[in-house]
Amino acid sequence: MQSVVAVSKGGLAISTSSTATARRIGRVSLMSERQGFCSGARKVVSELNFGLGPVEMANVQGIFRSRDKARYIPVHTSSGDLEDVPSSKLEKKSSASVLPYVGVACLSAILFGYHLGVVNGALEYLAKDLGIAENTVLQGWIVSTSLAGATVGSFTGGALADKFGRTRTFILDSIPLAIGAFLSATSQDVRTMIIGRLLAGVGIGISSALVPLYISEISPTEIRGALGSINQLFICIGILVALVAGLPLAGNPAWWRSMFGIAVIPSILLALGMHFSPESPRWLFQQGKIAEVETAIKRLYGKEKVAEIMLELKAGSVSSTEPDANWLDLFSKRYWKVVSVGAVLFLFQQLAGINAVVYYSTSVFRKAGIASDVAASALVGAANVFGTAIASSLMDKKGRKSLLVTSFTGMAASMLLLSLSASWKALAPYAGTLAVAGTVLYVLSFSLGAGPVPALLLPEIFASRIRAKAVALSLGMHWVSNFVIGLYFLSVVNKFGISAVYLGFSSVCVLAVLYILGNVVETKGRSLEEIERALSS
């Protein structure tokens, strides 16, 4: 960050082009729940004035008014007059009207989870059909190729979203998703299967960066956290759907082709849905397409919100009039600190051991007497969905940072319990029960914060000119670390033992808590423009 923003225990000092004005503004608390940034920002707006007239300033101050005091918002009527409208009425209307478009975007999240989970149940049967039942190396390629494709897709998704817009990129993304599913379903040899999995991986990599970006940019501030966490919820649902889709395999070994083919349907629905969905007003504003911005706002929130949101976008553009950033800008002194937060959060997410817990869940449950792999997977999946649903309801009440701290703390305790149950002889009679409890508790803790929050938080803290590329870079870190951990995890377990590995994961979770406390800012209840003005010059 440049000198415009200084973070300290006392709060956040916001400076402007006038040093004297900055001194008058003073400090704005980062953590206050009721007044928070909004009340301080109202003072910032009144002093800076942004060169707007009194009527326009009334609209801007309405935007920054804290939610518990904002009873009425002045809006322009069709005749051009100013009229007070209850803010609660506008919030309900805008919240309801945006939900269908969030639902369309979440088709991508379902496909994300489905393509990751579908191969687990189908691998044994497709390996027999393709003649590689004894070749574990080729089976590994079929599983891991999608991760390699996702890494490529996540890095390209941001550039595509900046160039073509969010909705057009979704439509483009549906092409590798559909073709990949079709090739996998109809493959007669390993090469075709691997190409299909690679294309599907590219598709889920693009969607992993695109879904949280689009949802954060179209969601009303008051429910952005809840809608953003729905992304993770639908990923979990996609994994569960893949599990259920594999149930007929026992009676019909050729069913694996249908499992892959099913994914073509939501891919087509995604393309059709996005064709009729509004583009992100923020992206349109960056492109200077003002008429299209107003049309998109009307469709998303209603015509009553046009004047308010247009003024908010214009106020936000005062400190962000530069063109979209290139990749090298992400590593500049100005942006590197905030970009590194995104990359490190995803690194902690993977190094905390979620893949290891899921990988070993089957053997853990077998030792506890649960012989059915489907039952074990269903229990883990249900815990994930349940925890994510709770996180969605708490995101805009408790805040992102507190959920992250709670989540990683619970994960550290769970990993410690798993380590002790695997190594402490005094606990041997209860090892199976403790291992199951530790696994379920870990998955619940992960789904409360470490799972849904990073993808939600990053589009909020990145400035508009770097948002798409910075999200893509952070998601790239997610896929690279995921791939590396999957590649070396078994070797590390064989060398040090699972108990030591679990203890290492617990230590990583503790480090994550310390990092979050010192580097992550709270964003609940603030518009993207407010956050950008606070964190960028």
C-alpha cells in the first residue's frame, strides 16, 4: 500500500490529496459493528464533496449511511423529483431480484464440485472398460489431469473476464465444460479420456475464479457475504450429486459413461442462462458503457436504485480512474501486500490438510466399523454442506475475519485429536470413535470459514482494476498447491507417519490464525467501492 492508507491498532487512517483534510478526517475504526466504516465514510464524503451538487451529495450520503440508521434513501423518480424511499423496501427488492442470476452462476459451482467428485466412484469401472485396471499410473493421470487443467483455467479466467466481461466468459467457459464431459462419456481409449478430463479441468479452473467474482460484483452489500458463500455450498452439493450419481454402478458397470455425460446438461443451461443474465455493472462502468450500466442496475436491483448505485460507482472511480492492470502490476509495491493476502489464504487452506482428511476418511471410518465407502463419503459430504449452510447464515452477522479465525482454530484442534488418536496408546480403545469425531469436526470447521471465506473475501479486498487478475492468481495458487500436495502427500505419510503429518497440519492451522489476526481486514457491511477507497490510493 502507498502512504494513502496506514493500518494500526487505532484503526485506518484515510488520507486524501490534501494533508490538512486528512488530519480533519482522523481515524476510522476497522472493527466497529454498528457504526463501522460507514459512519466515518459519511464524514469523509461530506468533507471531500467529490465535486458533486447538494442533491447528488444527498444520494451519496445515503449510500454510506450505516444500516441501523438508514431508514430512508433519497432516489430520483421518473419525473426527476427527489423522493424518500424506505431503505428496507429497496434492500428486499434488490435482494430478491438478484437471486436468479446468482443461481445461474452457481451452475458453474455445481459443475466444479461434480467434475471433481465424479471420477472417484467411476474410476474402478472406467479403468476396466479402457483396459487400464492394472495400470495405476494411467489411473492417476485421469484423476490429476483435471487439476492441471484447472490450474491453467484459473490463471486465464481473470484475463478473459477483464477482456470479454463476466457473462460472456461464463458462456465461453461452458464450451470446455460441455466438450470435456462429452469426450469423457464417449471415450474408447485413455487418450480421449485424459483430453476430456483436461478440458473439464480448464472449465472448472475458469469458473473457480469467475463465480465468486461475478457474485461479489452483483450482490447487494447487506447480503453479499451470504450470497458469496453459496458458491462453496453449491460446490459441496455438486460433490454430493456426483456421489449419488454413482449409486447405480454396482448393478450397471457401464453407468460410468452416463455419470460423465450428465454434466453436459448443466453446461448448456449455464450458457443459456448467462445469455439472458445482466453483465456486472462494475465491469461495464470500467469500460465506460454508462447506458448499459444503468440497464444492468435496473435488471439487478430495480430502477429505484439506479441513481444511488451510479453515484456510488462514480465516487469509487474518483480514486480508480486508471485502466485495468496487467499481470506485472499485481507484484508492484502498491498492490503486492493485498495480493499476497489472497495467495497466502489459499495456500493455508490447502496446507491445512483438507485433502488429506478427505483422502483418509474412508480408512478412518472403516476402523470405526463403518464399512461402506458410500456411507463414509456421504457423512463427510453432509458435514461439509451443513457447515457451509451455517457459514452462509453467519457471514454477514459475524463477519469474514471472525469466521476464518474460528474455522482454523477448530481445524487445529481437530487435527490434534486425529494425531493423538493415531499415536497415543492410552487412547487405543477409543481410537476409532475419536478419529471419526475428529474427521467430522475438522470438515465442519473447514466449511465454516476456511472453505467459503477466501473465495468470498478476495474479490472484496482487491481494487477494481486488479480484481479479476488478482482473484485468478490467488485461485492459481490454490490449484498449484492442491496439485503439489496430492503429488507428494503419500510419500510424506510413508516417511513420517500419518500422526506426524496430522500434527504438522495442526501447526499450519495455528500459523493461519496468527496470520489472519495480523493481516486480514473485516469487510462485512461495506460496499466494494468503500473497501477499495479504504485500501487503495
